[in-house]
Amino acid sequence: MNGLDFEKPISELEKKIEELKALTTKEDIDLSGEIKKLEERLKKAKGEIFKNLTPWQRVQIARHPKRLYTLDYIDLIMTDFIELHGDRLYGDDKAIVTGMAKIDNKRIVVIGHQKGKDTKENLLRNFGSAHPEGYRKAMRVMELAEKFNLPIVTFIDTPGAYPGIGAEERGQAEAIAKNLFKMCMLKTPIIVFVIGEGGSGGALGIGIGDRLYVLEYAYYSVISPEGCAAILWKERSKAPEAAEALKLTGKDLCELGIVDDIIKEPLGGAHRDPQQMAQNVKAAIKRDLGILDGVDRNKLVEKRYEKLRKIGIFEEEKPE
């Protein structure tokens, strides 16, 4: 499935345009006028549909099978990538990719969740749901980054950490908690991007940083809409209502002070123009590295702590 239900009007117009273009080539008929009219209708349809997306529709785009994953961004904006494997305790979790790379000759460490492009790879990558060894691998590489004074870029894209018995037996909660604790104190710049799904502690396990961005059609939430619906209404069909209540879109997250900014996506989603999407992410990385590299490392940690403490809204009740 490459198209979403609400994208059907767009898909139909795109199909008609392709048919006319093919007919023009095959029969040597000038249909440029008709093609231009359809392209104008297509542009208008895209604008109307993607301007008024519901939170649930944004979740669907975040899960689009053609969406860019961590390795796609590495291929498009980085060079000299060397993947690092294993947590030195149990094994290598392929749901999280870690390694060293360069962005315009600037050396960095990159970490991110990785989903699969097909069923076979999804099984290999566990659909982007990491085990504790994945989070321990991530922390091992982050500590290397701190040791060699390399900035860290992380890409979040997971429905949540893997909740299986084996993962719990090997300390899933402890691994994520330890990452949260240690990432708060790492004396090196950390830039975080939510590129697709940002679900629960699975996202937080590599999500503490000096800058936190969410892509325009990505989501970031304490739980998936389906999980929330199953708990509150006892039925997953209520996921659209849950998505609305969870305030998981980029706009909501900015208003709540959880993320620093929204990274603009091409109209229709990152998969519509991978090159442009990658360049938008690269621009944010280069801008922030230029700023964060000049900050004293002790001050960097202090500012990170202050940033986290500012999240949330509360009121103090005056004693009677």
C-alpha cells in the first residue's frame, strides 16, 4: 500500500496525468493543455488536503511505508558512515543504528531507530522497536562521542520500545532510564529529530538533547493512539479520537514547549521529495552545530537541564 485513504483524490489525478503523458509519447498527440489543467487541479487538491489534516491523518503519514528512515538520511546528507555494532553485553539490536559519519567534513556520531522497507527487513529490524541492548548500544556510542568531543545527532522513529518478555528480562526499563540519566549529563552537543513515529519511552531512550525537532508530519507522544484507545475505550477503533486528545502534532508540541521547532516537509510528506527533506534536516543540523560547538561544555549541560525543567505547565495553590 503506497497511498493513504485520504490521498485518493490526489492518487487519481496523478494517475490521469501519467496516462495522458504516456498517450502523448505513444500516439504523438499534443495534450499539454489538458495535462496543465490536471496539474493545476492536483496542486490545488494537495494544498486543500494537507492544509487540513487531522492528528490521526498525520499519524498515518508518519507511518507511510515510503517515508525516509534513519539510513536514508545518513545516505542523503552524510558521508564516510561507519556503523558500530553491539552493546558489549548481550548482542546487536538492529532496530537501532549507530555509527560515525561526516556532514560537510564535520565529524559527528549518528544514532537512530531503523524500520524496514519490506516484511523481511521489518522482521530483522523488529519494526523499529528496540530491545534493551539497542539502548545500551546507543549509550556506548554516545559515551564514545563525549570522549572524542564529537556532537551527536539522533533520529527518532519508533512506535515504542519492544515490550516482550525477553526485553523485560534483560532490563528494558532500566536501559531506557539509564539513557535518560546519562544523556542529561553528556558533555557534547546533542541534536534530536523525530522523523516519523515518536512513541513512549522507546523514543525518549535516545531523545534527550540540546535541540529537539519534530518533522511536520511526524508525531511525538507518551503512547501510540491505538494503545491509548485500548486503555481508555477498550477498543483500538477509537485511535482517531485518542490522537486528537494526545496533542501529538508538531503544532501542539511547540505550543506546549516540548519541541524547539518544526522541520518543514515537502507538500504531502517527506517521501514526496526525499532530497528536499534531507536538505531541510541538514540545514538545521549545520545551523545548530555552529551554535552549540561554541558553548562551554559545563554550560551546555546546565542549559540542557534548564530546558527540561521548563517543560510543562503547573499552578501552585496558595495555602488558606
